[in-house]
Amino acid sequence: MKIFVAGLSYKTTPVEVREKLAVQRSRLQCSGCRLKLRGNLSEVVLLSTCNRVEIYGVSPWIHGRVQ
């Protein structure tokens, strides 16, 4: 079991990019389920605010580091 986090912050990501990846409150649950299924994750938490988007997940494998 591997735990990971991936995210975008207002400090490092332009607003145009954050707007494209922002998830509306009404779609958080649906988007989280899609991430879980498509990413083959056993657990997932999707956090989307006006300043950042973060994904916390548990995966059977993680290959490398994404920057």
C-alpha cells in the first residue's frame, strides 16, 4: 500500500490552470469516485478550494515522483 498526494497551489500555479482543474462542490463525490476507479486506488480524498486542488490517495503501486 502506497500513500501519495498530488496538488496545485496558488503559489506555484497560474489561476488559469487552477480554474480548469477546480471541482464544483456538487461534483466532488462523483469526481472522487472517477479518480478512484480510473486510478485503481483503494482510497481517495479530493480537496478543491479557491486556492488549491489536492488529491490524496492509496495505491497498490506508485512509480517515480511527479513534480
